[in-house]
Amino acid sequence: MARCQCGGDGCNCVVIAGENAEVTGAGSTLNPYVVSAVIGCEDVRPCISAGDGISYDSSTGVVSAHLSDQAGNNIATGPDGGLFVPTGSATVSAGCGITGDGSASAPVAANTGAWPYPCDVDTFGGVVVCDSDGVLRSEPRGKVSMTRYAEGRTYNNRPVPAGAIQRADTFSTTITNPDTCRPALVVVEREVDIFVILPAGAGAATGFDGDEMYYTRNSGTGTITSAHAQATKVISGGTIPAGGTMTVSFDATVGRGSGNAVYTGINAIIRCLMISL
């Protein structure tokens, strides 16, 4: 070391040991300086044990896992020094609809009942799903609704045609399936009441959709000014798609007119029962 005027067996450089360091030797060729640095566990362990989940014993210098004393914590240190959860310790308290406690012998499961129907559960069983909020939901509830349309129309003594019954007027209404999930079966009830004037000896038939429902003939000597009979039919209207619409209509019909028979008014009613299950 030229700058320290080292040579032979001596050296004028001075080397001082700092914290956690040790200097030995005289700086000569035969006895050179040796610098040793030693950092003890007690200096390192406080640094690595400063976070959550770690414990440090300053008296022994031991770093270990910090196990919470909070109730319900079942994690433990095994005989091999590792962390483990004993079988049967990680249990839960089951509420309505849940069985088991989460142990190996009693895993948590849905508390289901027996399928009581003769049909196949794989084919006809419903579903349970989890919604966007993590809540279990069953299939949509069934819906039953009814709509009613009624209208009365008057006419200026329209002649009842002779021969086969034919259309006098058409009545219709539009219905909407309130169920936006499933199609609805539609049951349609229709009523028609046609008012006729029958001079002496006159006759007339009334009905709807080409079906003669009533025939009335005046066998007296005076005029019948308001002969009428209310006819009713119940039919299947088919199905409406989920949230869809349907137009329901029928023709009021008259025929077999004789003796100057005329019709002066028609009252019509349409009732629609919609069922979605």
C-alpha cells in the first residue's frame, strides 16, 4: 500500500473497525489487515418480523408464525413445525337449507328433499340459480291474468240477409302477455248479443264465426222490436310468447232473414285468461 508507506514489516495506515465489523492484522505482508463483518440474528429478525402474521421473541431471537386468538380460528402448529388445520376443526354452523359442519365426515351440502313425482327429475326438475348479488333464486313465479274487452255498436236497420249465415261485423282486441319470462296459454271467452226487429212472420238467425247460435221467428201478428239472445263460446287461443302480444277477434254473424227482418245493434265481449307456469 504505497500511499500508506507500507513496506517490509510495517505500515503507517490505520484501519478502524466500524459497527458490527472487526479488523485484525498489522497491514504487513506477513500479517495483513483482515476485516470481518458479523451481523447477528438479533439485528436482522426485527426487520423480517415487522409485518402481520409474524411473531419475534427478542429474548430468544426466534421468529415464528403469529396465530390469532380470535374465536373460531382453528389453525395450529403441527409436531413437524408446519401450520395445519386439524380435520374436523374447520367447521361451520349450518342454517336453514344447509346440512353438515364442513368436517371430513359431514361436508356442507344442500338439505334437499325426496322427489315425490313419478316423472323424471332430470327432465322435469326446476332450477335454482345464483343472481348478480349472490342470492339464490328459484324459477319465476307463475302468473295468471285476465283482460276484458267490451263494445256495443248500433246500425240503421240493416237487413238480415236470406240464406246462409254471414258476417255482420268484426270485433277484436289486442292482449299482452305480462310474463316476460315464459309463454302464456290463452283461454278466450267470447260473447255476442245481436238485436233484431222482426215484423209479423219474419225470422232471423244470429251467431258468430259462421256458427248459427239462435234462430227466432215472429209467429204473431205484431212487430217484435228488440229480439235478441246472448251467445257464448270458450275456446283455446293458443299461446303468446314471453312479453308478446296477440290479436283476438271474432265475426258477429246473421242470416236466414225473412219477412223484412233487420238488425239494429250488436254487443260484443271478449275475455282472455292468460296462464304462464
